[in-house]
Amino acid sequence: MSEPAPATPAAAPAAGTPTPTPAPVAAPAPFLGGGTPAPAAGTPPPAGTPTRFFGDHIQKDGTFAEGWTESLRTAGFERLATKAALAKDETTLFKVLDDTLGYVGKKTGISYPKPGATDEDISLYRKDAGVPDSPDAYELKPATLPPGVEWSDETAKGYAEIMHRHHVPQAAAQELLQRHMESVAAQAGAATDQFNSRVVSFIQASEQTYKSEWGKDYETRLEANRAYVQTRFEPEELADPILQAALSHPKIVRLIDDSRRNLREAPLPGVGAEAASGSMSPRQQGEAIMRANPQWQRDPALAARVQELYALEANQQKRRAGAR
């Protein structure tokens, strides 16, 4: 028995039969997974119908379905969902996104100039931030200066150059300089208060020291010392608080008193009320009292005065010895 001939495959076309055209490939799914397929490539949608780029999220009237942005939130695009919710249809949404990209691009262009920034970038930033075109264009001097602060154009120029180099806006520059001057004024005031406090301390120390040493001659000798100083300084010099402080120091007071009495330029008649001269030393004053009053020892007041003068002379000698 002969074997049967193999069957012709069903898929194989008979000789001379035309090859059938393959079925068209289905269009890809919509961008965000909607259920309605988009038109085939190259086939424009009918006029007046929505493009359905966003699939089932687009309603028949072309507007977005309510709550359509929840899919964006679920996917983690929270800011995009918030922005997209502002649009009612695709056209508006793309306009919103386009404007947002333009805004971002613009803000990137005017960010604070980084190293290597072009002149154009720097100019754009300065214009947007309110930075003057040059250091000289800053207006820094306030209408009223803080107490004790003097304005210096040269100093302000140096500040302006630094501020312009670092792109500091006009408003910030003026506020910073104002705050700096207020700080300087506060520091100067504190220094003045401290200086005045020391002056007062010097004066008080002098008064206590020489009231004790000079006894009842204190006021007379003090006035003579003042007159002595006034003959050696001009009035405007004596008005200087620094000189006043120096003349109030206990050691300076002593130096002035010794100088005046040693040079005999400002006599003090009537010291001790016994014809003693203010230009004499305490010992010389005591000797003058004894010469003028041979019975001085019988007078308790004169005896006490002589003892006081000799004690004062001894104290002065001890101080001079210690100064050496």
C-alpha cells in the first residue's frame, strides 16, 4: 500500500492565491491609562471632539471628570495634582503647565549669582532684587543720625563697595548700616558712662584724701591750685573732659599742689590764720606760727595746729620717699 501524501498546511496559501493583508496593530493605551483608545496614528480626530489625551478622564464635553487628579496624588505627584486641578480641560491644563515652566525658567535665571555667573545673569539679578547699578548709587545716609555718631562719606563709600560686590539690595544695605550706627552709638554711650564714672571716682578720691591731709586749709589750697592751673591752660583746653579727668586724679592733684607751693607762684595768705604762707611747707607753716606766737604751747588751738602741720610734713616725706 502506498503512503498518503502529506496534507497541505491550512495556513499556507495555495499557489497563485494572493497573500491576505495583516490586521492593523491596535493603538497604544492612552497616556494615563484611560479605557478609550486614542485615534490611530496619522488619523486626526473629528472636528469638535476632545483629543482624549488623558483617556477616560475627559468627558464628552471635553472637560475633566470630577476628581480626576486623585490618580496623580496616588502616584505621588502631589504638587502636580494640585496644579492640574486648576484646569477645567486639556487646553487649560497645558497652558497652566507651560506658564509654570516659564516661571521656573525665569526664576532660575535671576537666582543669586554663583561663581562664574555672566554679566547678564548678574545684571538680571540686581535689577530684580533692587541692587543699585554701582556702589555710588547706594543711598545710605539716614535723615537722622544716632546720638554721638558722625557721618563719614569715606567710610560709607567703603561699605557701599562691599555691599555692591555681594549684591546687597538698597533696602537691606540702608537697614544694615542704620543698625550698625545704632550699635556704635550704644557702645560709645556705654564707654562715656564708664569714663564719667571713673572721673567721679577720681574726684571723690581726691576730696577724701586731701580733706584728710590738708585739714581746714583744704578749700584755700584747692582754690589756689585751680588758679595755678588756669594760668597754664586756655579756657577751651580746660573744657576738654579728658583734661578735666586728668586734673581730678589724686596724684595729679598732689603734683599740682607741690609744684605751686615749691615755685611760690600762688601764695595762700592766712593759712592756719597765723600769718603762715600757703607757699610754705607744713613744717615752715608750723615754724611761722611758733615765731609769731612765742606762747603757742599755752594755746590749745595753736598747739594742735602745729602738731597737725608737723604730722602732715612727716606724711609727705614718707610719700616722697616711697615714690623714689
